[in-house]
Amino acid sequence: MAPLQQVAAAHGVMLVPDPAPNRMLFTRSDQYAFIRKGVPALSFKFSHASGSPEERMLKAWHTRHYHAPSDDLRQLMDREAAAKFVPLLSDLTLTVANMPERPRWNDTSFFRRFAAPPVEEGGSGTLEHR
């Protein structure tokens, strides 16, 4: 099982394919600049069930507020969901960091062209929670 699938399952998170791949959100994200330099970077997008009231609410918010003056800290936020995300991200980071092999792009991935050459290894080889 891939690390993301493993960690998501342990946290009760369901992974779904990108519901709008033609929007190319990853290549428009801040993380993409790192990828282009060969630096691994994660970019998570969250979704709701297709056609659900939550999905409609998110689409309306995106249309009215995303990257607009009203996109500020006064916006409604699901703090409970955000608090659950941090341990998932931490566990995923540790899982990947402690794997015996360095992560790599799939052979058929568009992003493989940006892969950086391997770096000399050093240190103890295992990370731990602090």
C-alpha cells in the first residue's frame, strides 16, 4: 500500500481522484515552484461528495471570495477538520521520511522531468515525533 493510502486509512480519511483535473490546481499551487526545482512538495485539496450541499457551498465561496478582498480570516472555517489534518500530515511526513527508499515519480508521470538527482545520505536514517 502506498504511504498516502496507508496513512489516510489509519486516520479514517477517504481518498478520491481529483474531481476537476482540467482545472490543473496542482500546477497553479504555490508548491509547484518547488516541484519545478526538483524539491518534493505536497499539495492537498479537499472535496465534498458530488452534488452535496457542502459542494455547492464551496463552489459559491470560491466564486465570491477566493483571492478576493473578502478572502480573509473572518471566513468560516472548519477548525475541527483542520485539527484532524495536522496529525495526518505529520504521520505521512514521518512515514515517507522513514521509508528505506527515497520517494520517486512514477515512470509515466508528467512531473518526472523535474526529478532532482539523488542526494548523498547521512545522519541516523530515522525521524521521530517530537
